[in-house]
Amino acid sequence: MNPGPDAPGFGVYVHWPYCARICPYCDFNVHRDRRPGEAAQLAKAILEDLVQRREATGPRGLTSVFFGGGTPSLMDPEAVAAVVAACRRLWEAGPDLEVSLEANPTDAEAGRFAALAEAGVNRLSLGLQSLEDEALALLGRNHDAAAGRRAAAAAARAFPRVSIDLIYARPGQSPSAWASELDAAIALGAGHISPYQLTIEPGTAFERAVRRGRLAPPADPQAADLWDVTQDRLTQAGFEAYEVSNHARTPADRSRHNLTYWRGGDWLGVGPGAHGRLTVEGLRRGQVCLARPADYIAAVARGEGAGEVEVLSPRDAAVERVLSGLRLAEGVDFDKLGDLGLSPQATEVRDLASQGLLAADPARLRVTDDGRRLLDSVLERLLAG
């Protein structure tokens, strides 16, 4: 069931919204678990929602299940196992089904890794974010660097595939310090590393701190230098930048689930605030579940777990395809972009190719290394019409 180069697959995304602490940079749908019994009710609602929405998907070959959040490593492993079993029962899944789960590297959560592996998780996405104590304090994390290293070692023992998340372009971060931190992360031995540039999202504590002059992220030139260090260090260590912020040692280390997103595939979203995309009778449908856990639980009880459903116009679907597909090194087939008028002969494409920002590829729209550094500008020009 491992998809080929152009086969996006079909996935299930499970959103577990609870966090022990809300990080100041986070704008995801996260909540504190303060209502006794709600987490158990939510686990049951997710199982019921999966059953209810099997009719909408029809029979599919399931390639991935992804537990995101929030902090899904706080889930009861028995609930994780029940969700995995339900997905296998409702859709056709082979023995190589990818089951990913996001985890924080606290000692308490690392102690659950063996149980989560027994529940069916075979790929752990570990949110180290940094290997420096000062940076972890700035980022509001509830673990230190030593705990992060212990968690990485525990993950390597429990799971066949491990991915490490890092955040860079932090206030005051120098290229040399970031290079050393990357080297330390590489030495942990994970097959996949996802370095994300710190972004200041509206409505977050960091956004308020920036407005008040208490936080100063690096200026664009400094952030670009840190980007270059990221690419150089990981490439030298044998990682391929198959996506803008995702690097894998081998093709087998890539995230199949995220490739479904970036390749324009279908996925079902269950859990509070979860988004999904399904293609039904040639039409691309987006769905987003209600965000508050109590509201989502009530909606599932009414048979309305899918939440808001929107049919995308062919143009909007093609725009999504470009926005996600150009993040990948492989790009997007031109024959999927007819609704945008994009072809090798299009003026915008030829101009960007002449500037070295797009590859001179007659079959696929894809950015060069230079284009990847300026991806937002490239996308703006391609989609201006």
C-alpha cells in the first residue's frame, strides 16, 4: 500500500486537542483538559465519527493514520489502539500502514512510548523544538534539553521510524549556534527532521509580545542565513529536502501522511477542529469539524461530526494544489493546473524560469533551490491572476 511517486494515497487525521501547557507560538486548536470525563467521551466520539463517515468516503485503500494535536501522546494508549483498529476495519489497510503520532519529550510521555507502539503506532513525530535550555524556556516548553535527548533515545527503541521537530529563527539565534544545534539533532539518529522557521501567528502570546516590543524575531536577512545553514547542514548529513520544511535520510523515511496533503490526495479529518479533503464524483470537498471538544462530541451524537462542508470550485482546488504541491521538490504536473492557465508556455512560468526560480521542466511545475528560498513570492506571482 505504499504509494508511488504520484499516488497521494488516502489518510485519516485524528485531532487530539488537549495539551498540558499552551505554547506561546501555537495557533492550533488546543485546549486544557479541565472537564472530568471529557477526554474519554471524546475518544468514543472519534470512533463513532469514523463509522458515520465511512459512507462518505466509500471503500478506500488506507495508507496512513496521523494522530495530531494538541498532544496525542497524552491519549490513553487503549484509545489509540481502538482508533487504529477501527480504521483498519473500515478501510482496506495493508501491513505497511503508516500510523504516526505527535509527542512531546517529557519524561512522563516518553514512559508511554512502548504502550503506544503496542497500540499500533509505528512512526513517532517528536516535538523537541530545541536542544538548548534557554530556547526551550523562551518557547514555553515543559521539558529541558536533557529530557529531549532521553525521549529521542526512548523513541528510537520503541518505534521503527522517528521524526524530530525543531524551531529555528528564534530571537538572537546565530547561524553558528544553529549549526551546532542541528549537528546535535542529527546525532540523535532520527531518519526524518522537520526544522520549522518560527512564525509569529495572530492571536498568540508571541504576537502580543512582538506588538509590545518584548520579542524581536530575526529580520529577513538573518532568517535567510539560518535557512541556508539548515539546508547545508542537513544535506551534508545525507538528508534530502523533499519538502520545504521536511528532510528525510531515505525515501522510506518520508511522511506518507503529509505527502497525501502535499500531493493533493484525500484525507478524512476527525476530532475537534480537524480539517479534511475528499474528492466525491469529481468534486473536491473540504470539511472542518467544530473546534470545541464539547461541541464536537455533541455534533457526532447528532450524526454531524463532519462539521462545515464546502465544495471547492475547480479553480480553488487548483490553487490549493499549487500552494501545497510547490512545497515539494517534485512539484506538480502541469496537466493538473489547467484551471489556472499554468503551462510551460505561460508568461509567469517562463519569466520565473528565466530568473532561475522555476525549473525548466515541460511536465511539472516545480521550484529550484533558489525558488524554494523565495517560495512565497513565487506563489504570489503564479497565482496573481
